Amino acid sequence: MVGMIFAAGLGTRLKPLTDTMPKALVPLAGKPLLQWQVEKLRGAGITDIIVNVHHFPDMIIDTIRQNSGWGCNIMISDERNLLLDTGGGLRKITPLRLSPQGERVNEPILACNVDILSNIDIPSLIARYEESGISQLVVSDRQTQRYLCFDEHHTLCGWTNMATGELKGTDGRHLAFSGMQILSPEVLARLKEMQESKFSMIDFYLKVMGEVELKAYVPKDYRMMDVGKIDQIEEAERFAKSI
């Protein structure tokens, strides 16, 4: 399984830190955010990882090289000319999915956001995917304004914005997306069919949800934190040390 870390964002909510560094390198308890994610994937046995870059891209590339990828084979997807959002970023990496020997890899991808910390047991998530062969979206019961909707079979059927009342698809059980997912080769192949270069994963999921299965994965005793604001750094450091 290949890992993908979305690290290309501008990190505007983390200003002024991100005026001089990319969000991925914001330090947290002595380690950059990117290192926390790489080590989490490595601990689950995922050592082939793709990282996309846009904001201060060379700083990220240099840090990875200086640290020998923290023990992983890290490939770079360079978006410095155009920030592609999560869906476009994942679509772009298909040519980069190569083994260290240079052979094309046709296997699932576990993708996650660089700025979301959690206590998720990734090996259990991988086991669920391997048992079913069906793409898994990590979701939870946390309170938010926007939810993915799942039917009685735990299959994605829609999306809703509680603040505006907007509903796309059909309603169902409301679960909040965590930014982590395992996508099967079948679903990844559908990404190539998207005509836009820049789009979100949510837009993609809503487009294909009636044609491919996308299942809800609700981790046990799940705790997560989005390190999105400058005033959350101290709290995020305590959280990172607790997981």
C-alpha cells in the first residue's frame, strides 16, 4: 500500500508562522507536522509515501532529504505552479506511483492530511480494507457543520451542510470526514476520468458514489485534532504527546 500526505496547502490559518515556512514544517513538540504523519504511516508498515508540495516547496523537499525521509521512500508531487486541492492532488500522483525499482504500482493508496492528528489504529483500518477490498473513508460522530451521509449499509450516499440546509445526493447517517481514506485501484482509476485539474475529494466522491462503493470506517475510541489555527499549537502539542 502506498501512502499519500496532502502537504501542499497554504496554511493561512497558521499565519504568521506560514509567512516564512510551509504548514507541513510547522513544529509540534519538537517535530514538524509532516514528520508526525510520516512516522504514523511508517509505524503501520507503509514506507512508500508521496508528499505533494506548493507553498515553500523547496523547504519541504530539503527537510525530507536532510532527514532521509525519516526512514521512508518519499516521492514528491510538485504543485508549485498550481495548487490542485485534494482531489486534483491525488489525481496528479498516478504517474509517481512507482516502486523503488521503477515499476508501476497498482495498489491502494492511504491518503491523509498533514495537519490532522489522531489516535487512529492504521493497521486496523488497513485490515478492514483488505477484508473487503472496498474503499474506506475514515469518519466520526464529532460535531461539525458539513457531513457525509451514509445509508443503512454504511455506503456513502450524500453530503449535507447543516448551516445552509444544502443536501447533495440522499440523506442518511451524518458522519464527519476526518481527511483520511484508503482508496482501491478501482476508485483511483475513476480519478483519471475527472476533467478538471483542481477539485476536492468530496466533489469526486459525490460524483462517483453511485457507481463505486465508498464505505464509512468509524474507528473505536477515536480522537483527532485539526491543527489549523495558530492559537491551537500548545493544545496540539499536548494532544500529539498523548496519542
